[in-house]
Amino acid sequence: MVTKVQIRSQFDLMSELTLRLIEELNLCEYTKAEYYQLPDISTVDEDKVAESIKVTKISGELAHKAILNSFTDIYKKQGLSSRVLKRHPGLLVIKNADKQALINRIAQVNKAKAAFKECILAIDNNDARFEAVHNAVPNLITLAAYRKIHSEHESPFSVRFTWMHKHATKTLTKKMALEMLQKSASYRNPRMIDQQKWQALVAQEQLRVASLGEKEKLRIRRPTRVSPQVNVRYTAQNRYHVSAALPFILINPEPDVKLGILPNYEKPLSHPRKRDYDFLVDRLYLEQVEK
């Protein structure tokens, strides 16, 4: 069983290594520091899906300070959502650094983050997990603490930012889907005043799923909030993207690397060729997996 002492010990190690990284970054020379400030999400607005997001670009010393501060932004704040996490897209371009030392430090921090996450997830029960974390580290937002710090120590052709739409997917069997629907039948849906109508709706969904073959594969494909991403490109074929939830660190690049900025987000209009999903259960984004 995971104890409070174990959780606190792993957390303290992660925090100590993070602070060391911040101190070392603070001593490094840099050629560019840009921080893209996003609007705060209040607890009142956490269920609203943004149609647009205004980005405020901050440069220089103020950006450098915001970038370093972002690595310790892992606690709940009064009035702000802890479900929709604050993201900190930014770019810190380091020059003349001890490259290997910085690479090793970032790897240490990420390893400690992964170990802390593993420690927390070893607690199977969600309620017990929440209670254990709250007792060990009050007001911690675990998902914020888990965030990996991304960096690049080679010199790519370009580093650019974009917005990405993702889907959270989960594959399940017919039996699992029916069990999920059975649980939801007992819930009270605040959007439906009449509980009988709610139960009748769920019963129709259960019939739809029950009519499928026993070996049918199902999937929940739920859209998630748009998120900022960093795109790193070497060639047209050699490229990758990572989350921009934390600032990206570029270590000792060549001076000709092309650097982009994070634009404002505007929800795109639906494309006429875009696939229309035929969900078995619309509210759960439950669909059959194509064979």
C-alpha cells in the first residue's frame, strides 16, 4: 500500500530537482524567451468549450520569468478551474550552455515526475487516491505535476507552434458498454427534469448496444479541448510534435533555426468532407470499431 510518506517523499524529490533546473536555466544565457499567455479558466466557465482563444505574446525578461515560474504552477488557485488546467506555451532558446548537463537535469526532472505519477496511480481506488494526495500535498493538481518538460538539443530546421484537436479514445467490449449504461441509468441528469424520461433514454441506448454481436468491438471517441502544440521539424519526413502545456527548451541551436509563434485560436468551420460520426450512443461518443 502506498503511504503518505512515500507520496510526500516522491513529491519532494520531484520539487527539488525542478527547482535545481529552474536555478540552472536562470543562469543560462538565452537568445530568445517568448511566453504565450492564455486566458485563465474560472470554475464557472470550465464546462464551456472555447470558440476562440486570445494569445498574449510576452517577450524578453518578463517572458523569461514567466517561463521559469510555469514549471512550479501545480497548485489549485482560488476561483480558477482545476479541471481545465492552465497551459504555459512558450519557447526558451538557450545559448552557450553545458548541453549535456542541461540534458541530464531535464531527464532527471522528467524521471522524477514519472516516478511520482507511478506512485499515485498505484492507488487503485479514485476516492482513496484523491484523499491520499490531498493529505500528502494539499491543493496539488496531480495532472499539472505530471507534465513532462520537452526540450531539443539538436538543431532542427524549425520550431513552430500550432493548435491541435485531439480525441480521448477507449476501446471496450459489448459487456463493458452495457455495464456503463446500467450505471448511468441510476444517475440523476441535471439537464433532464423528468427522471423517467432519462431512464427511458438510457433503456433505448441499452437496446441498441444489446442488439450487437458478442464479439463486436466498441470505442468511445470523445473530443477533448483544443491544446497548444510544438512542432519540431528537421525534414519533411523527420518531424515530431509535443505538448506545449509547458514551455519548450531549445538548447544551443544554430542561429538559422526558424522559430514560429503561437497564433490566436479560432474554431475552424466544418469541412464538407469531414466525416460525420454515426454514434451508437451520442452522449457517450460510443461507436462501433470498423473492421
